[in-house]
Amino acid sequence: MFGCASAAIFMQFEARGVSFSVNFCSHCGSAELCWTVPPGDNRPRHVCSACKTVFYANPKIVAGCIPQWNDTVLLCKRAIEPRHGYWTLPAGFMEKAETTIEAAVRETLEEANARVEVVDLYTVFNIPHTSQVYMMFRAKLTDLDFSPGAESLECGLYREDQIPWGELAFPTILHTLKFYFEDRKRGDFPLRSGDIVGDRNRAIFALRRRAVIP
Ligand SMILES: [Zn+2]
């Protein structure tokens, strides 16, 4: 399948986790797929040799909530891989025709049967090596009638000193919670953004304050 690209180009993009597996053309059904740089493009894509359809793969958005109730937040213990048995904030992949807020609210309902009112966007994390962007929203629980959804083993409300810090599922969740409790002490929640990079999940942060309108 990769015979159409030069080895150098292939290795450069493979190292960055850009390639992905495609077996058949979803347009014409041909198995003759080529990993090559299409005319006028600047990077390799899967291209059908039969009908010339180009397959573009772009990053996925994960949207979620930090559901707040007094000095606690709602966490879910994952019942699914990856990171089965580890704790997370309710979050998941956006569906087509959704807004990011709709996705965050839906994931909170699906994973914790919890209803929220979204306050504001709070963290944006780029994860280039998995081609994901996390967008986490601050939100208020509207009631305490929550329970584990199909993708959760359990869920509950946790104060900062009760958070299972060593058993969080993903670096994005760890850093979102760290920022949240830090900012909560000051009563100010600027938009926090950063990049989670490399195999060791090194984090690089940029702090973006809201624009001040005179
Ligand atoms: Zn085709």
C-alpha cells in the first residue's frame, strides 16, 4: 500500500503519527490504494489508483465538561478502553452536526446521566501525536440526580483533596483539574491552553487571558 511514496516522505509522516490504515476505497471499492503526495498537495495521502479519490484525515475534537457542584467536581471511572478503571471528566468525540457545547453536554449525560448548564470554555489542549484537540467547558450541575452511564463503572463528586490524582485517565484531564482548582482559589478562570507533546506526555502551556473590553 505504501509503495507509491518515497521512503523519506513516508518515514517523515509516519514518525509524526500521520499515516493511518485504509484497505479499500470507500468511493469505488478498489483495493488499489496508494500512499502518495497528490498533485498540488504538500504531504502524502491515501489516493485510490482506480478513481483517484483522495482520502483526507484530520484531527478529532474531544469535548467535555468540568461539572461543578459547590467545591466539588463530577468524575467518572472509565468502563471502557483505553484507560479502563481510571478516572476522567466526562468527555468524548464530537459527532457530526454538533457544536462543541452540545458534544460536551451530551457526553456528560451519556457518561454520568448528569445534566449541566455550561458556563464557558476553559481548556484547549492540542495533542499532535494522537491528532486530537481537547476542549473542556466549565459547567454547573443542575441537580444531583446522576449515575454511571454505560461507559462508566462509577461516578461521584470530589473535592480537590479527594481527587484520585494518581489514577486520572489522561494528561488532559490531569492538567484541566490542576488549572481548575488553582484558578478556583483566585475566583478567576481565564482560558487555559497548551500542547501535550511527545511520548512522555510533556505539557507546554500558554495562558490566554480574556480580552479586556474598556
Ligand atoms: Zn476508488
